[in-house]
Amino acid sequence: MDQLFNAPSDTLTHGYIDGGYIGPSKSNLTGNEFSIKQIVAGIDKNRIKVSCYNRNLKVYVDYGEKTQKLINSYKFYQDIDSKKIKAKLSDGILSLTVPRKEKSDAVEISIS
């Protein structure tokens, strides 16, 4: 998975869709953040959607009226900070930056 665009096992869709091409993705962990690159060449930026819920990140194409086509899904086994996820589309490559959540120290709670 270290080679550029080597597809992880959870890739769901490859091929042509809606006049564009969905290709393989690459993901890795660098420092305190995960980096994901997904080929989405020719797909309108406004139709590409990213959602995150309970450590599950989904990338899909939205056709409106409750119709969607899942491109890829990622499950994280570490806590991630979903409020700080960044997405950028450039030259047909969707780049996602997913920061890990900082661990907090144990806090003693007083009982009243």
C-alpha cells in the first residue's frame, strides 16, 4: 500500500461513472494524521461528497433525490477528529487529511 494509488482492500468502485473515472486510492499514516488520495477524474466537484460517522469515512457521488453511488469507505481503528477532516480536489485527485484525536490525560472526578 506504499506505492502511489495502490488500492486498499476496501475499495468498492473502479471504472467509469457519470462521464468520469473512479480509480484506486492510497492511504497512509504520517505523524498524527491519515492521508488518503482517491482518483475521481472527471467527476464534478459539487457531486463528490464525504461523510464521517463513528470512525467510518465514506466518499460517494451524489445524484440528488436520495440517490448516491459509493466510491470508497474507510474504517479507522483509532479515534479520529471528524471536525478537522480536510478535503481538496485537484487534477482529478481527491485528497483527504484525517487527523487523529489527541488523547487526554486521565482526570479524577469528584463525587458529590
